[in-house]
Amino acid sequence: MKRLVDVALPAALLALLGLAWQAAVWYWRIPAYLLPAPSVIIATMWRRADLLAGHALTTLAEIGLGFALALVLGIGLALLIHASRILERAIMPLVIASQTVPVFAVAPLLILWFGYGLGSKVVMAAVIVFFPIVINTVDGLRAADPDILALLTILEASPWQKFVKVRLPQALPFVFSGLRIGVAVSVIGAVIGEWVGARGGLGYLMIHANAQLQVEMVFAAIVWLSVLGVGLYALVAALERIAVPWRFRRLSS
């Protein structure tokens, strides 16, 4: 019942906003090239479903590969940072500094280095996802209960046993928090890369539709991007329930 309510409330709010939008467009007679009505956007999504689905698959591939790349590099770097204070002092400022550079400033360089194909979009998505994964994983590894670690030390447990039995399980909720943030913003990275230069994808479709004043197609692409983002977030949340079941049992108790 609770899950049904969790779905029904946002759906009802979305429907209410859509009706208000539809009424505003009809009442003020706003031209479709400025603000199309939701009914026009839905009709466009139905009529051009094949086109939108094809570009959505391209964007989804960019997001998935970029997310996987950021996951491997981010967790690997977090382990190095946690293992050595010297590495932490050397690497962490660079990780933070990498997030101060506007992504639009980096995107043209990535297009130049990796071309207009899949590579530049994958790297762009990874650049945006990378930071929350690193930071949350480092925080999770530091969150291990010191009393349990002290007990394992008394029992002469090896560093690997401490990692597997204590640090990793207690770090997983933090890691998944970073993954949920990362997968939500990964869509932004892929689309920015497509805006700068691409041969396909929803961002590419938006740029071309906007140039031809097909505003309803731009909104249709935005809806598809939102569905992709929400779906990927829900997938990571579902994986978290499988990997960290004790956290949800504790929250529900």
C-alpha cells in the first residue's frame, strides 16, 4: 500500500500540473512554437516514437558506459585515498579542483580528443558521475565502527578480513548514495556532450529540433530524458535494496 501511495502522489501532482499547463496554453492562446500544450507533446511522442526511441538508446548507451567507467575509476581511487594519507593529501585536492571547471568548458576538448562518436560522451558522463562516487565511498570507508575494528584487531584479524567483514558492508550505504546521485546527473553529462557535437542521441535531437522551431520535439526529448533518469535512479535504488537489505530493515523497524 505504501509503495502504491508513493507512486500515486507524484503521478497525481504531475497530472495536475499538466492540466494547469494545458489550460494556460488554451486560455492565453500561446503559440506552439513558444510553448506547446502537453497534448501536443504527447501526440508528438506517439507519432515519432521510433525516432525518439532510437536516439534514446544512443543516449542510454553513453550514460551506461560513462557510469560504469566512473564506477570503476571512482571506487578504485577512493580505495587508494583511504589506504594512504599521503595519497589522500596529494589526490583529494585534484579531485575537488576537477569539479570546479564548468563542464561546458571541458566538452569541446573531449570532442577534440575523442571525436564526435561514443567516446567523448562516455567520458563526459564519467566526469560528472566520478566525483560523488569518490567522495561518498571515501566517507563510507571511514565510517567503520572503531569498536568493531578494535575487536578484530584483538582477534588478530588481517587487514583484508577487516575490510571484507566491517569496512565494506558499512561503506555500501554510502557508496549507493553516491551511485544514486551519480546516475541522476549522468544524464546531464551525456546530453552536454551531444549538444557540443554528436551524430545521435536525445541531446543531438533537441539541438536539431530547436533549430527548426520544432519545440514540441524538444519537449518530447526532455520527457524521454526524464524517464531515463528516473528509471536509472530506480534501478540503482532496487540494487541497493538487494545489496544492503539490513539498512532497509532497520529503517522500516
